[in-house]
Amino acid sequence: MTSTQVEQAPEVWLVVGLGNPGPGYAGTRHNVGYLVADELAARMGSSWRAHKSGRAAVVEGRFQTPGPRVVLARPRCYMNESGGPVKALASFYKVPPAAIIAVHDELDIAFGTLRIKFGGGDNGHNGLKSMRSSLGTGDFYRVRAGIGRPPGRQDPADYVLSNYSGTERKELPFQIDRAADSIEALIAEGLDAAQARFNS
């Protein structure tokens, strides 16, 4: 654990599913963060509601009792503006950056795999870039859901905004389920244990 991480378990966690709002983006690779957040909300048995900040939908609950409070969030703005709503929610719920988990797509990891990490850069991801800018730090957790590199010469920007292939769609529920499991493990057991189990 680094000096920038919290020394004791947070009382409240903020889990942010990154994506783009609207039906046109719903099935795209860039929106896997939204899909994982939806799975976590279903596990809590709760429905999304608009937060008073107006720029995010939230679900509040716990994965275990006893256990810390967890706020799930889906920013209601485009990916490159995600930082503003995240900062507003972190301020409202008094959550330090080291108790924030961002769930996002990752080009440099093969589809079907994931990685959990703490801190780091944005690797060209506009959602992470916006979060780092608004929070003033990159010291938050990331659950990186692999989407793989684009085939041939396809532009990565077009690739992330394209829909999953038919084969991938069959496997996607397993990836979403595994990513959701990893977030529950990260909150309950800590980074080292979660990485050992899920950084395949």
C-alpha cells in the first residue's frame, strides 16, 4: 500500500462506470463500464436515480452486511467530461480519490480479461484523463476491462465506439460478471487479494 492510499478501509466507496449516455452508445465497447455498473446495481437490488448534482445517476447500498457503503455512479455526460460529475459526487459523499474505483474499457488488454490497479496515467483514455484532471490526481483504483486492439488498420477511436462482434457478445456477460466480482473483492479483501484472483 502506498502513502497515497487510505490506511484503513474507507467508510464509503465510489464506483464509477465510465461510458457515453444514450441508446446509440449502449452496446459499444467504450460502454463496458456502464454495463458493469448495471450488474453491480442489480446485485444490490436497486434502481438508478438522478443525483441532485444533475450530471450522474447513482445507486447507494452495500454488497455485504456488515460492510462499507458503496455509491455506484454513471456520469450522464460524454466520456471526456466524466471528471466533473465524479468530483461533484466525491465531494458530496466525502469520498477521497483513494476510495474511488473507475471501471473502463482498455485497448491494451485482450477481450475477456481484466486488470485491477491503483494509480497511473490515463493511457489515452478520455474518461480517465478527465477524472485525473478534475480530481487533481491519478491516485484512484481502476478496473480495466479488456476490449483488445482494433483489427487491421481500423482507427482506435472508431473501434471503441463500435459494437461488440457476435462472438464477443456471447462472452460479454461472463466478462461483466467477472469485473463485478473483482470490484466486490477489491472492496472486501483489498488490492493484493483482488489482483491475485482476477489479474488473469
